[in-house]
Amino acid sequence: MGCTQAIQLYSQSQIEKIDEETVIQFLMQHKYDFQKVLEKGDFSLAMIAYSQKLKCQVAIKVFKQFEKFNQENEKELDKKIEVLQNITNEIYFLKTIEKIYDKQQGLIAIVTEPYDCNLNKILELNKLNIEQIVAIAYQLLKGLDVLKKNGISFQNYILSENILYSQSKNKFLIAYYGLQNTMANSLPMKTHESDQHLKSQQSLKEIKRQESSAEIQNIDIFSLGLIVAETFIQRRLTQKEILNLKQKKFLEVFPYQERSKDVDFINQIISKMTDPNKDKRLQLIPILLQSLDSFNINENSLKSLKFKKVRRLFISKQNIDDIVKANEYDVLEINLGQNSLFGAEGASNLGQKLESCQNIVSLNLNLYLTNLGAKGANYICMSLGKCLKINTLNLNLSFNQIGAEGAKNICMNLEKCQSITYLNLNLYYNNLGAEGTKYIGMFLEKCQNIYSLVLNLSKNRIGAKGAKIIGRSLEKCKMITSLDLLISENDLGVEGVENIGTSLQKCQNITSLNLNFNGNNLVTEYAQLEVSLEKSQNVSSLYLSQQNYNKLFENGAKYIERSLENCQNITSLKIQLSQTNLGTEGVMHIANLLQKCQNIILFELDLQGNRLGPEGAKNIGISLEKSQNITSLSLNLSNNNLGEAGAKIIGMSLEKCQNLCSLTLSLSGNNIGAVGAKYIGMSLKMCKNITYLNLNIDVNEIRAEGAKYIGMSLELFSNVTSLNLFLTGNNFGAFGAKYIAASLPNCESITSLNLNISGNNVGTEGAKYIATSLEQCQNITSLNLNIYNNNIGTEGTQYIVSSIEKCQNITFLNLSLGKNNIHSEGAKNISQSLENCQNINSLDLDLTENNLGEKEAKNIRIALEKCQNIKSINLSLSFLVNGIIWIENYQKTSEDA
């Protein structure tokens, strides 16, 4: 039965909507115990049930039957179900168990293996990265391949609600019920989707009616291509866009995506799947699967997906007794750090409370600097060993002197938590020694489900022996694909680095690697990493941190160049070498490295405090000009004596980087002055594709003239959606504030603004300029405004808060008004305005170092407590009581924050 026939049948008959209670009774008759509803429409119902016969959970999709669903249709359905039941041992296809029906009630149900949600819910709750999008595309194509190999062809488009996600299998599965395309999809469904999406689905069906049956195989790929496109653009396609894609190529419909750093994925996958020429979509599955191989398919990346709205419970010292409520939540966040009185006794009490938290799947526990010792660590981890559902654990036990004995206690208990897939274990400065690392290593070897590991063993005197133990254990952790290993300040020496390097050679599944060797006085030891990194050919993302106290000089930089120049699979490279005495010659090696790694798309380089001067800037600039594949650049050259000449060199290089979409440029403390600001401003004007800009020129004496040039450049950034501008300590006064403010309304796409103009003496007049400008920026949803130490007074405060009150789209506000000579009237204005900001749900407010008394401080707290819409509040106050300055931090966090 085709889609058109189904609609005709629907128009000819009045079908009663599906009734949940009737369905539950129907399932009980067939030995299925209802557990929960997954999704519900007018004429279908998906649920999870328990099979008394199979003794396990199943998913059941129940459809309301058509009046004219005759015996012939029934036989056809039985044949399809039989084919589906015979598809076994296919991990990319939803396994069908049986069909049950009740003719009297008009119900047909298809029983399948269980799943958690459909793709619609995944898109609603997650911001997908390219690694996850690639994995989803791969799994869907594999599933479609299974259908085709078994002679099953869809009589309609595959819709995203029929793409199901199973957390236990970590797979997206194509659901085929045998009848949903002839019946259910032709009926109006009550869903939580927008009217626009319903129109999009109708567009698919309209296109289907226009296609002949001979083209069915092409249609499947096209509809799957639309789904992959939706995962890529992170939203639903509109009706118009779907119809346009039938006539135009993807990049013609979405021309702005040509600047995407993932344009290769568009060209090789999405564009081919949605090609308007139907003939080109024939027999594409093998070709597409082969193309996907070049994108480093990592299905483990899907394990971090959220498939339901997460309920969070935040615990601090003030509400620690609320832990008893934790069983009602998915995520528990406990912050009890920096409390030396907590100790082993506090850990014992907390441990007893944690034992009852059996349902949490994610735990963030911060016990930094709480004087735990080995005994306290044991209490905490004994309780965690009973929380068997935890799959994500962030455990911060730094600065607690737990020693080797504490490490042993931690590991013996945590190894019981076999559901953990993401682990962030911070044991910084705990006197573990090599003996402690032995227990850490044994624990890691036993937790074979961990795929993402962040391990901080810095400042623990582990030495070469401890490094060897950790390295050997990591070799046995075959599931890990993402590793952050922080082993700074451990006296590793040549042998220690060699031990780590040798082990990394054997960890061939790792695709994302972060190595932090800070404070180990390494120079020639980098030669030991050369062979290791050359052989780690699967690594596509590398973060290498070697800063502070590490006097690399020229030789150290040379070894880094040699270590990485052959790593041609790296597309994301972050190197942190601040304060390492590189000098001009050393930075030349880093610049050479950049030129040799032409596959890099994302590049972050931190060289602050290295005495580079204009000559060092020149080396970096030349390399950037030759690295045209970079779309995301973060360059920190702060405190390098660049001056005007260095600023000019960097600016001229950036002009030639026309593929940049994201730029972070830090030039603070370089004495570039107004002329240097002019060079930077003129160059930024040429970077027309940037959508994310983070510019830091703090403490550069640019004055009002320099602010003018920066403002003029910003006026042309109509595509920027996120702007971070740091201009602290530049002495530009009210006129400088005027120039900066005048540019902001022209940045019409900005939704996130971070503006720091602290310490510029802008005064009341400057505050007025900023406020007037903000009123015109109505698209901003996130505002971070730092006007600390600007003498704006009560009047200036009134301008600022009144403008924020008029920006009703702001949901996140971080407002720093400290040290501004604000009196009681100003405090009152702040309170009144914030009460009127009905959409703000997160607020950080700094009012320290103002002329406030205890009464004003109390009134502000009371006003904020009345703001029921604000779920998260962080308030910093200082006030006078009997001549003594009191400092207070007030925090409030609700479960929905």
C-alpha cells in the first residue's frame, strides 16, 4: 500500500485515536508488562515493556489499524515480518522479535529489541561534533546496506523519527516495521515537533508522490542524506530547503557552509547523498562507506550523547543534606573544595550519603584541598564502589596528601565501577610516588570500558619508574581513544619520557592525545618522543603542553619540530610553550613545523613570554601565510616585546588567512600602542569570514586613538556571532569607550558578547556610550560585561543596568561593576533592573570594592532571591560594618540550572 493510498484510506474512514490504557491491556494479554512510553502520536504508540516469555526488556511499536486493512494486507505484512525476523547478528539494524495484533481493538504491534529514543530527541538535546556526525552517517549507511542486502526497500522516505538510538549498543538503528510506511507515516501525528518540521515531512511525502516506483532505491539515499544534513547543520531542514535540495546542490542551498572547516565531509558525503541528479545516487553505499574511512570513524564518540533531559542536583556546603534527594536525579555535582576542616570525618559522613545514590549516571565530586588523607579517600571511594550505574566520573582529590595507601584505597573501590566510560581523575600533589602509580595502573587495566581518560598525576614524585608503570598500563587499555595525561613536575628525566613514549607507540586506538610535561626541566628528552609520535599515526588531535620552568631554548624546539613533522594525520594541533625561553631561533623551528603539517585545520599556539620580538613574529607570520587549510586559529603572543613592528607583521599575515572562521589573538603586554592597534584593526577588516573573534590587547597603551581603529574594524564584522574583546588597562577613557560602543550595533549577528574594558577610566559618560550601544544589540543571549575600576558611579551604573533590562533576550549575564564608587542608590537601581530581567537564568554579579553598607548588601541578596527565573546566581559583595570591610560570596543554584 503506497503513501497516497494510505491517505485516501484515511480520508474515507474515521480512525479512533490510540488509547494508552487499551494498549497496556492488549500487551498484558500477550505477556508483556508495560514499563514506560517512549513516544506517542494520535495513531501510534512506542513503549518499553518487559517480556515474561523472554525475561528481558523489549520495545513495542503499536499502530491503530485501518478499517480496510484486509486479509491480503495482513498476509503481506506477515511476509515482511518473517523477513525481518530472519535478519540476525546485524548490529546496525533494529532486531524484530514478533508481530502481535488485536483485530477487535484494531491494534497491530511490532516487538523489537529495546532502544532509548529517536534521532529527533538526540538532535534536541545535543550539539554534535564532526566526529559524532561521521559516526552517525556511518551507522545509518551500514543499516541501510543491511536492508538492501535482505531485499527490503522502503516505500516511503526514511524519517528521523524512525532512526533509533540504543545506548547499550551505542548504535543508531534504522527501524523498519513493515507497515509504518504504508500506514503510520501517512497519518497526522501528535508530536512535539514544530509546524515547520511537519511541513518538512509533508514535503518529503509530496516528493515521494512525484517519483516512480523504479526510483525507490535512489530515494532512500536522498532521505538519509537529508537526515545526515540535519545532524551537520544542527537543526531541522525547512520545507523550502528540502524542495531546493531536489533541484540544487547542497552548497548552492547553503553557500555559507563553503567556509566550514568540515567542508570535506560536505563534499564527500552530504553533497553526494543529496545530489539532485537521481542517477548519481545509484549504488552509492559502498562508495560512501569507503569515503567515510578517511574521516577516522570513531563510534565511541557517540557514548557521550544525551538521550533524555538530564536532571541535575548541585550540592555545596550550604545544602549538603540534600544528597538524600540524589536518587531522583541523573547528574550529581558536589563542590566541597577548599575546606581544611572537612577531613576524614567529613569524608565518612559524605560517603554514607553517597551510598544511597544508586541511580546517578554522572558524578562530579570536587574535594580539592579538604585534608582527606588516605583514610578519607577510602571512605569516599568505598561509597562510589556501590554506585554501579555511574558512566561519567569527574573526581578531584588534589592537594589531599593521600599517599600510596590512599591511591590503593581509591583504586580497589573504583574498579568495581565497570560502567564508567569517561573518567577524569585529578590526584595532583598527593605524594603518590611510584608506589601509588602502581595501584593507579592496576585499576586502569581492570576498567576496560573507559574510552576517554583524563589522568592528572602532576607533582607526585613518580619519577621514571612511575612513568613506566603508567605507560605499561595504558598499553593494555585498548578501548581508550581520548587520553589526557598530565604528569608535570615529576622529575621524569630522559628515562621517564622514553617510558611514556614507548608505551604511546603501542596505543594505536588513541585519536586524541594531550600530553602535559610542564616543570620537568626537559630539553633533550623531547628527542625521546620523536619516534613515539611518528608511530602514533592514528592521532588526529594532539595537545602538547611544556610551559613554565622548562627551559627549552632552541634545541628543545628543534626536537618538537622533528617529533611532529611526520604526523601528517593531525588535523587539530595545540602547542603550549609559554615562558620556555625559546627566543627567535627556537620559534623558527615551531614555525617550520606548522609549514610541514599542511593537514592542520585547528591550530592553537601559546608562546607568551618568550622574548620573540618582531623577528620572532615574522617567523610565525610567514608560516601562517602558508597554512591555508587552517580555519580555526588561536595565537597567544602576549608579553613578547612585539611593539608596533611586531603587530604590523602579525596583522599582515592574518590578512592572507582568508579561510579563518575562528580567531583568537592575544597580544597583551606588547606595547603596541595606537599605531599597533591600527595595524591590527586594518588587518582584521580583511578577515571577512570570521564568525568567532577573541581579541586580547590588554595593557598596550592604545588610548582613545587605538580604540578608534579597533572599533572601525569591528563595524565590518557582520558575520561574527561570538565576540570577546579584552581591552583592560589601555587608558582610553570615555572617548575610547565611545568608539568601541559605536561598532557593536553593526555586528548584527552577535549572540554572545564578552567585553572587558576594566581599568580605562571611562567614567559616567563612557558607561552611557556602552549602555546606549547595548540597547541596540537585541540578538545577544549571553553577555559578559566587565567595567571594573572605571569610576562610573551611581549614574553610570543606572545607564548600564537600564540597558541590560531592555535586552530581554539575555539568558546568561556576567556583570562586573567592582570598584566603581557605587553607593546605595546604585545598588537599588541594580536590584530593580535585575528583577525586571525575566529571561536571565544564570547571573554572575561582582559589586566588590564599592561604597556599600550591610543594608545595601542585604537588599541586593533579597532582590535576587525574588528572581525566580534565575536558576544560578554567583554574587560577590564587599561592605563596611563598624569600619571593617566584609567580603561575601553568595551562591544559589537550582536543580534546573
